Amino acid sequence: MRSLRRVFRAVRWYVRELTDESAYDRYVAHVRKDHPQAPVPTRRAFERMRTERQEEDPRQGFRCC
């Protein structure tokens, strides 16, 4: 049972990293560590900020839809 849990956690971690689902968690940890007085944005605000940054940067390509 313990090894099954370990495998499940490893697969979950891999999928979250592959899909970049963990980006918000990393950002929150960064803000809390390096900027403790700054407010932590909601996940929705973070995704909006991230999308706007990607669309403004020509090196990121463009969104077709």
C-alpha cells in the first residue's frame, strides 16, 4: 500500500509539472518568502496575469483563439 501511494504521488507530481498546474503553488511560495507584505493574488488573478504576460511577449507566440 505504501509503494502504491508513492507511485500515485509521483504520477500526480509529474502530471502537475507537465501541465504547469503547479505554477500557482510555486508563485505563492515565492511571494510569501520574498515579499511577505505583498498580497497573494487569487488563482484566477494569477492565471489572468500569466495569460496577459504571454500575449504581450512576442517570443511566446500568439493565441489563435
